[in-house]
Amino acid sequence: DAMVIQNPRYQVTQFGKPVTLSCSQTLNHNVMYWYQQKSSQAPKLLFHYYDKDFNNEADTPDNFQSRRPNTSFCFLDIRSPGLGDAAMYLCATSLGLQETQYFGPGTRLLVL
Amino acid sequence: RKEVEQDPGPFNVPEGATVAFNCTYSNSASQSFFWYRQDCRKEPKLLMSVYSSGNEDGRFTAQLNRASQYISLLIRDSKLSDSATYLCVVKRTSGTYKYIFGTGTRLKVLA
């Protein structure tokens, strides 16, 4: 059974059109993360939530926002996608900050 | 200089071969180490944690050298299904816990 679920698996949006990616988990983990991974590059952490406590990486553009309405769900909002935001977006969870991270299957975003 | 560095490869090896990857890290505050496997267009999946004493899981052996700040992954008797990208991951705690990923080493096992 899938434990970290991301929908949709593929998302196409237009330049400048807001888009939301979703992640849900059945693990009841406290921490949820969003990573951006471009082709042949390492996953790059955008931000994470420890419970409701939001932690933004210093170099994450303001264009990227996140919401975590409850333990199970976390959303990534891209307010005005640019061509450079086309990437795989990976959600991950961990029980605590020191624990192993488990990744969802990712959402591949295409910006036209 | 990147905090975690890996040779991107690809490493092309025949079935049955033994192959080893190294990964170097620059931050001595690094606390934990992992190897993740990532198949093309899929998510990273934990392959194994790396312990100071070295650890083995079937055909896979991981080692850590804190003095020289590198970790290694050895794959024996390579299978076609081992073809993937292997990501080195370092967790550090300078200020906050954070996973730092290497860009990965591509392995192709050839029939």
C-alpha cells in the first residue's frame, strides 16, 4: 500500500498560471518535506513542516508556498510558474527530524 | 565546491561484475549517511544506511570513513535490475537537521 501519495503524477500548467501539487501520507509522520529535482540534479529541499511549524530554506523563491492543513496532507503552491520551474517535485515524510525520510512517487511538472 | 560530491558516471558494467562508488562530503558536522536508489523518473528509495563499522545487506556493502570524509557503496554480482542512479545522502545538524543529496552516480548493468 502506498504510504506517501502524490497527485497528480504529471501536471501541465501554463507560464504564470498558479498550480497546486498535493501530497498525502498514511504514516502519521510529524515531518513533511517538499523537494525540487531537475534532470540529472540532486533533489533540492524547498521547505518542510514539523507538525504545523513551517521551515523555509533560505534560497527557496517566494514563488513557492506551502500549506499543511492537517497531519496527513501537505500542498505545494507555485504562484506564478516560470519555465525554469519545470521539474520533478518530491514529497517526503519522516517520523521526526532525525528519522529516515520516505519519498512519494513525485509529480512531474511541465510549464508551457 | 558542493557539500556532497559523487562521480556522475555512468558506470557501465557487465552482469556479475563488482562495482564500487565513492561519495565525499565536506561538512564535518555531518551526522548520518545513507545510500538511496533512484530509478529513471521515479522517487528515491532508501537502499541502506551507512554505519561507522560498515554494514552489509546481501550483495551491497556500505562503508564510512570519517577521517577522510567519504562513504562508499560496493555492489557484488551485479544484476540487470541494479541499473539505476545511486544517491549519496548526508544528514547534518548545523542549526537544523537537513538531508544533503549528491547528484547521484548512474549505473548501467549490461547483459
